[in-house]
Amino acid sequence: MSSLKMINLNKVYPNGFHAVKNLNLEIKDNEFIVFVGPSGCGKSTALRMIAGLEEITEGELLIDGEIMNDVSPKDRDIAMVFQNYALYPHMTNYENMAFGLKLRKMPKDEIDKRVQEAAEILGLRPILKNKPKQLSGGQRQRVALGRAIVRNPKVFLMDEPLSNLDAKLRVQTRAEISKLHHRLKTTFIYVTHDQTEAMTMGTRIVVLKDGKVMQVDSPTNLYEKPENKFVGGFIGSPQMNFIEGKSLEKDGEVGLVYEGISFAIDKERQEALRKMGYSNKEIIIGIRPEHLNVEKTEKSGDTGLVEVTELLGSETYLFIKLKKATLVARVEPQLEIQVGDHVKVGMKAHKVHLFDGETEESIL
Ligand code: ATP
């Protein structure tokens, strides 16, 4: 069993920079938690505090109910995998994997058993006698994973472990790490700036911005129910479209208006907006590219202009200038729309996200 609890964790660096602000999180045994956010949001700092590589300024870190703040990294029963692999170049892959266990004075046959087992899981058997410099980036990262596995830790920490790999290998290794998590049934905490990695690997995702948690949720909920504009925009590719509009009540119906163009919303949303006092207010409309309806038409005051088309084979992205905004629509490749075409843009009414114009928090 391994559970982690972070209570009001804060990190203030000696220069006064507040990198992590009041982080509260409970991680259950066997979860795959991903910390994700843009560069500088504090995700590595958070991970390094868990590892014990960075002092905790304020708050408490508990592993299996025990306070870890002052426990040294080697006594925390966690293993960390870094972006740059951190392998010893003069040692063979076998020795690299065995090194930590040797330091712990583990009997030789037990070390061998563990290294062989990890090598089997990771497909490293044929290259155990090689040195890291004879390996590809992907193989090196597997050796680094192997070195973590042999320790049989309570928790695996990974800081952008795939960022040095090329795109294809990254996708492959991503799947391998997910398989490893299923096989080892241990808690994984993984840091990345890449929302696709977060969405495909995490059982729960912690979205950070400027040292603060913006949302903690399952991948599906983050995508379908973002709690604020930041999460709406950060999760999903191409990103959610945002339009600065207004809600307007007219003849008993609440609709959305943007630069004179009206968009209908479903009754349920209308009622909710009215109840919350949003029937005549500045509102940010969020709509995902796949939830825009696009139809070729004659030019008029409320049509958009297709400025760019991106053909990806299975789908096409249209970049549409609609008044001040440029919207991205994901459409079927069969839809014969070209650059220069004028289009009527509609929204799937029940898929519209609405955010408060000032706080940017989700309304609906
Ligand atoms: P990246 O993806 O770029 O690594 P990150 O989200 O992992 O970003 P951190 O490395 O945790 O970010 O850094 C968070 C913030 O803290 C950054 O603005 C960084 O400049 C700052 N920071 C990191 N280390 C120190 C330090 N030793 N002293 C002062 N500020 C620091």
C-alpha cells in the first residue's frame, strides 16, 4: 500500500519566488497521477518536494500516514526517473540497474533476480552487458526505468521522462509506461507539460498554473467539464475556441450574442443562466473545434471567411475568421470547403461552455 497526502504544500525559493502555492492533494494506492501545466507552473518543484530533493517551505507531506518533510530522499521508498536518464556512462546497463541495490548491501543473488526480472519486463535482456552510450534514447530511458523498478519502491516519480525522445518513440514509450503501471500496480506520479501525454496516461490529472492547482480530475472530466477557461484552453488539441460575447434575454429566450451574431443554447442552459443572474452579462463562450457546425454559403454580415485549411487525412481543420476572432473547426475531410470560402458558423447548442467574463470561472 502506498498513499500520499499533501496538505497545504508551499515552496518559496530563497530568492522569494513562490513556486508552489497551497497544494492539497490525496493520492491513493495504484493511481497514475499526472502534474501538467505550462513551463514554470511549479510541477517539477512539486515533484521534487515529494522526492525530498527540494525542501518544503510550508505544509506537510505524508506517505502512508507518516510525515515525510524531514525524511531524507533515500529513506522515502520512492524512485525517480529523470528526463536526462542520469545513467553512469562507465557502467554497463546491468551495473547501472544494480547500483542502488548494491549500495543498500542487498545480497548478490537477490540483486541478480531483480535486475533480470526488470530486464525481462522492459525487454532489456539482450543489452544488459552494453554501456549506455551504445543505446538509443529510448533504450536508455528503459534502463533508467529498470533502475527504478528494481528498487520495488512505494511510489514512482517521473519528471518529463519522454521529452528527449523523438515523436514516434515518445508514443511507444508512453504506452510502455502505462503497461508498466498496470503490471506493477504501484503509485505513479508523472510530470509533463504535454497535455496529450497527461490525457493518455493519467488516471487523474492535476492542472497547475502559476503554482496553483486549477483542477484535479479524470481526463474525461477535464475535457468535458473544465472548471475554468484556463483548463478549457489547456486541455484539448486543437484548443477550445473562445469568443467574448454576451448573454441576452429577448422574448423570453436567453441567447448568446457575439458582434451581432446570435447563437442559440439549449433550454436547460437558458434556465440555468437566468437562475444565476447571467441573462444579460459579458460571457466567454467556449466551444471545441469538433462542436462547430460549418456550412458553405454566400457572403453576408455574419458569415466567416476560411483563411487556412489543414488536411490531416482522417479529419480537416478549418481556420475561420469570424469578426475579431479566428475559430478552428474540426470537420470531415469530405466537406468540400476551401480557403476563401464564406461559411455560416453554428455551435452544437448542448456542447457550449460558458465562462464568467471577469473571473473566467466556468458557469456552465
Ligand atoms: P518546466 O516545465 O519549465 O520545468 P515547471 O512547471 O516544472 O517548468 P519548476 O521547475 O517547478 O517549473 O519551476 C517553477 C518556477 O520556480 C519557475 O518560475 C522557476 O523559474 C522557479 N524556480 C525553479 N527553481 C528555482 C530556484 N532554485 N530558485 C528560484 N526560482 C526557481
